[in-house]
Amino acid sequence: MVLQRQASLEEDPLELLELPVPEPRPDEVRIRVTVCGICRTDLHVVEGELPAHKLPIIPGHQIVGMVEKLGSKVVNWSGGERVGVPWLYRTCGECRFCRSGRENLCDNPWFTGYDADGGFAEYMVAPADFVYRLPANYTDVEAAPLLCAGVIGYQALQATGLQSQGKLGLFGFGSSAHIVIQVARHRGLEVYVVSRTEKELALARELGAHWTGRIDEDMGAFLDAGIVFAPSGELLVEALKKLDKGGRIVSAGIYTTPLPGFDYSLIYPEKCLTSIAHTTRENVKRFLEIAAELKIKTQSNVYDLDDANIALLNIKRSKVSGSSVLRVG
Ligand SMILES: [Zn+2]
Ligand SMILES: [Zn+2]
């Protein structure tokens, strides 16, 4: 499913095309894709909230498939192994961020389905050092949402600083939040979930939310930390209003609408508003281990590859809860 030109999803911008099977470069592997999860970032790439890096482009960055062909220099994989490919496609390895363990902030990164063709396709190539073994206790469909929704949710949870106790707010309850709530509950955190849709609130209650409601409702308590998943600057400011002293709001999105002006009291005393960006390979590996250990469950709406436009539109219109996954091979 190829994006030739960024456009509103109402115009069915992704097109089913026949393309040559890609050949791996010396340090790459070719993957026969079985499923690819959908992320809100794909929506921003397709509709143009994120400027295009490469057109045409095949989106998709929560890929599960089988290694099919090895580049001439690849020694760490063999044919037939199941692997996952996330958003971080490749880093430069040379900038000061790469050299200090913060490759998520690399000066010259490539992202899957943005700078390089992704997983809304039967085949893709990826650098051998940037693909991952997946936990054996997950099917392909179950594993796909771990790769971005799960990893980014986990990274946001780490950024809140909450370990074993406290009140955590989740603002927006889509693919990422329905995974992170399970990690948070396992840590013993009390979780407060804000969403506009009853479907999402119902799923949050099912997964152990202590409180669920809309942003204008009284939570009955102030939060130690919150993670904002919805791409709304207004919601970020509203989330700050729910914060206790010394609390922290983490924005998990790659894009958000502008923030309205707000009173200093929303970040005083010692309240913090921050964001997380991309991820490191280390984080991906760590989260995949945690998911396997905690038996994190993912719930997905499964679509055929050629229904990618509909699947994305349903996310845009908040018509589905949990994750969405395209079945490819
Ligand atoms: Zn993503
Ligand atoms: Zn770098």
C-alpha cells in the first residue's frame, strides 16, 4: 500500500501497487511480512501533519515477518527466523547522541515507513542490527503492537519516574495506553484514564483503571504523573491542571496541535512538562522482555492489507479501541 502524495484519509491516499521485491544491501535482511501494526504516526505521515521525507513511501513500522534473505555481510540472523521491525530503522552511529547511549535523539536517523519503505507490503528490507527477536508466547498479530505502541508507552512510563506507587493519568486510551496500563497496574500504580469515547473507557475499566471519565470530570484526586497520548495541545494543558505538586506530564506523541498559553501555576511548584522521542534499541529489547514476562495482552482489530485506508480512517475517527493490525502474508 503505497503513499504517492500526502492527503486526507477520506481521499483513500494509500494505493495497492505491484512493486519489485526489494534486494537487501550488504548489512540488511529481507523480510517476508506477515502482519504490520498501525500506529497514529502512520496517520500523521499519510495526512501530512509530519512533512514527507520520501515519496512515494510504503508506511508501517510495527512489522512482524520472517527473515528471507541475508545481505552479504549479515551474520547475526538466519533464514526463517521470526523478527520484528520498529520505528527506528537506522541511526548514524557517529553523532554525540549515538555515542552517548541516546540514539533515539540521533542527528541523522532513518525511520521505518517514513525514510525507508515499511511494512504495509509483502516484503521489506531492514538493517540487520535494527530488527528484533520476538517473544515466543505471542502470535504475529499479538506481537505487532508491542513494537511501537508498547515500546513508546513503556518509554513514556519510564519518563514519568513512577516506580511502585502513585497515581498515573493516561490521557487518550488507544493502542499504546491499553498496553502501558498493564505494566502500570503490575507496578501497583493507581491509573486514571481520560478519553472521549465510551469504547475506550470500557476497555480501560476492563484492564483495571481505578477511575475513568472525560477531561472535564472531577478525578477526585491529583495525579503524580500523566501520559498524554492524544495529539492535542489543549489536552496537554488540561492534563497539567490535574497534576499534584512535583508532578510530571509526558507527551508520548510525535505530533501535537499547538499548546494554548497557560498560567505559570500549571508548572509551579516543580511540575514538569516533557516529551519522549523515538526509542533506542536497548529500550525495544527491554520492553519485549518485560512484555513476555508480564504476559502483556494486546487486543487488535485485524484488517486485510488492502483495507489500510479504512483501518487508518477508523483510528482517525476513534471508531476502534485497542490496536489495529494489517494482515499481509
Ligand atoms: Zn509508532
Ligand atoms: Zn546519530
